[in-house]
Amino acid sequence: MNSNKKQDTADKIMTAAIDLMAERGYNGVTTEEIATKAGFSEKTLFRHFKSKQNLLESAFHRYHYAEEMKDLFDKKITWDLHTDLMMISRNYHRIMHQNRKLIQISGRERENLPGFQESTHKHPQQLKEFLTEYFEEMYNKGKIIQTDPERQAVVFLYMHYGAATGRINNDPILDAFSIEVFIEESVLIFTRALTP
């Protein structure tokens, strides 16, 4: 019970920080404002996070996709290329859209915060590793052609990262079709290219 209450407090503080920083930027918000918006004292904020940068990094790790993607790769892979890539893509885009404020903050603030870029890069790095292992195993099972699995993982990841960030930034080039159509087309291209 106490652990749940502590997590609820931390979540409320992180959500308040994300909302305020997305609106006004990292340097445009004080820890006192974040604590007040969350309904707590500044002392409570520091007890949970020690610093504003640690708060932002904690929010990024709490709400980003590495753990959820790990669960997908561990429990939901069917070893059917099209089915798996559709599932991975849909979940990736859902999580990226859900966390769009946090992603916008990280894009704007990474140059201003020492160590932040390295810290936030752990999530795409982990997804790249999951995808690389997946493509290796698909080749071992005879389900895809011989290829460089790491290169395919990077291409797949950055194709979807580009679409996700374009969507987050309201890029008009993506207005022509839905994200679901983008996912279907990109997965179809990958499936055709890699299927023996």
C-alpha cells in the first residue's frame, strides 16, 4: 500500500512536470511550480527525485517504451513476419503518440542537459537490440532471407521513428493518409523484401 502511494505521488509529479515543460520548456518551469501543480510540496518533489533533471529523466524512463516492448518480444511474438511487424509497429506508434509531450521535451532539451541525450537513447538502443535478435532468429528459422539483422533493425526503427516524430510535430506530409495506412504499407514493403 505504501509503495503504491509513493508511486502515485511520483506519477502525479512526473505528469505535472511533463505538462508544464511541454508548455513552457525545461528552463521555463520551477520545481515549486511542478510540485504545486501536482498538489504536493517542493520538499516532496525533491524527496522523490532529488533534482529537476532527475525528475525529467525519471519521467522519460517511466513512460517510454522499452519495458512494454520487452514484454511484446518476450510474450507476443508469433514468428510470422507480417503479423509480428504489424504488432511491433502499432504498439510503437501508440506509445510514441501517447508520450508525445515527453518526446517533444526531450527533442528540445537534450542539448541543454548534460547526460540527458545518453540517458534517453537507452530506449531506442534496446528496441534496436530486440529487433536485431528477432531478425536473427527469423533467419535461423528459415523465415527471412539472409541479411544484416542489425542493419534491418535500424532501418525499420528509423522508418517508424521518422513517421512518429512527423506525426508528433504535425508534419503536413503525413496528412495524406492515416498512421495505420503508413504502418500497413511499411510492414508490407519489409515483409516482401525479407520473405524468401
